[in-house]
Amino acid sequence: MKLSDFDYYLPKEMIAQHPVEPRDSSRLMVLDGKGIEHMKFSDLPGLLRPGDLLVMNNSRVIPARIYGTKDTGGKIEVLLVRRLEDKYYECLVRGKIKPGSDIQFSSAVTGTVKDTVKGTVKGTVIERIDTHTGYRYNIRFQCDGAFESRLQDIGAMPVPPYIKEHLHDNERYQTIYSRHEGSIAAPTAGLHFTSGMLTRLEEMGVALVFITLHVGIGTFMPVRSEEVEEHIMEPEYYIIDQAAADAINGTILREGRIIVVGTTSVRSLESAEWEDGRILPSEGWSNSFIYPPYKFKTPIAGLITNFHLPKSTLLMLVSAYAGKETIMNAYQEAIDTGYRFYSFGDAMFLLNNYEDKHV
């Protein structure tokens, strides 16, 4: 399959620069296999029913973008990619730097390195690694106390580069149910939910279950090969515990509907071990790359997702689920009718007949 098959033109003004208030006032495009309906996300409870199970990713974004000054005086930007061990991270670096170089990190708010209360945060570049997507740098950090807690002082939320407006409230780039820190990008399909909606859903008999996938660069790394099959996904860590597995298997047993929130949740479910049509508790590194044609292990009755970038692995995943032609037509409809795109944009609800489309 060709990368160009997943391309489309989006006017820049349709890229959402800020989240809407309240969260569930975003638009919701509903595709049920028969046509397209235009709703508000607040209408979602009316599309669900008792016995449904919502599967959601509860990973929490860390302030993974940090700014510093090299020992030569030059400025540098570091994005934490993956924790290797305590105070030791694999990083992406914007700017020139060599192994052995030291970096002193600045306050994300003031831009200064002076911090007489908690002490400074420093880093040493241990090695540079040449990967198929460019250089990575392993950096060892030095600071008093836990490095992760110091990120609240020196780090900034790693919002995508297509968002140009300043993020005034970091919690707006977190889902309201985020719990486990580790992501460097938000699982954005969940940004539309409010606490009031979750309460309402539970009261009407919709069950909620939480799994974890820490979003890394694998989710948003661009596909560079024209042949889609040649792309290699960067691994991201996922966790499906016993309680989540029990809830999913119980829903399957009673023939309830599994509604998955977000492509990261889909990738977690598809990375897990399945046995005789039942999911097993598991955790590990997911490098699942889902593109058409694909046979899903998980009986997904519905998928809630945002509108994704052209040529992205996320667009390929939703195309594998709902059909490429269906998705590309829906995206054109969204453009024609003024939907907001990408991380802070509007949502889609894809309702499919699993038996017809996935076996």
C-alpha cells in the first residue's frame, strides 16, 4: 500500500490551536456504516447503552520539553523520549551538541537557571545514537530529589509543533482520568470527556475500564517510506492489568459492546496476548503497526478518535478499522463542513458491525 493513499489537503486554518470549553462542546462526527451524522460530543451518551464498555487510556503527559544552556553558552532544547533508568533518558535534541557536553536547565516559566530553593538541574550527554529516524542522545541528569518531580519546575508540556498558541492551562492537555505519568503526547481522543459525562455514563449502565499506553514518538513519528509496509513503529510501553482484562472478557461473554477511546487504546489491545477469544493481562513494549488490510483480535464495536494528520500511522489505523474509502470521504466531509482538526480538534465516533467487517 502506498503512503500517498493516505494523503489529503487540510487548510492551515482548520488546525485547532486551543481546546474548546467545556471539553464536551466539541463537534462529533458519527459514522454508523449507513451514513454520516453531525452531533456534539455531549450527545455521546445517547449513542451508548447499558452493557457497553468504554476502554480508555489513563496515561498522563509529563512536561517532557526542557530548555537549557550548554557549557559553551549556546541554547538547546531537549525532548525526553524514553526513560532508561533513574535520571537517565533517551532524548531528542534540537541544536548541536556532542557526547561529554554538559547542559544546565532553565525554569520553563522564567527561562533562568537560578533556583536557590531546590538547586539546579544539570545533564551530561553520555552518548549519541544513530537511528533510522535520526540521532538520539542518552542524557544523565543530576539534581536533588526525583528528576521527574523537578520536571514540574523546568519542563513544558510537549504540545505538537502545529499548535502555535501558548497553552495557558497544562491540564487541558491531560484527560480528566489521566493517572500514570509517562506520555510525551496526550491520548487526545479522551480530551473531550468531562467528569459529569463519565458519571452520567456509569449511572446509565455503561462500564469504564482503564488501560495504559505511554505515548511516545512511535505514535507521531512520520512515515518516510512510500511503501507503507516498510515503516517501523517505535515501541511504546503498555499495561493491561487483571481488572481490565476481566472487564473486557466479561463484556465479550455477555455479548456487550466494546467501545474503544483512542488509537493508543486500540494498539494496546492489539498488542496484548489473546487466547481463545479472551484477552490476557499483559504489559510490555508495543510496536504494533496497524494499516489496511488488518484482522483485529479485539471485537471493537465502536472507536472514538480525533481527526489525524495526513500520511500518519493514526490515519492508517482508523482506515484499517472503518475502511480507507470511508475514512477519506469522512475527512473530506469534515473539511467541507468546518470541523477542527488534530489534537485540540473535534472527534469521530466510528460504529462498525464487527462480525461483518473484522472476521
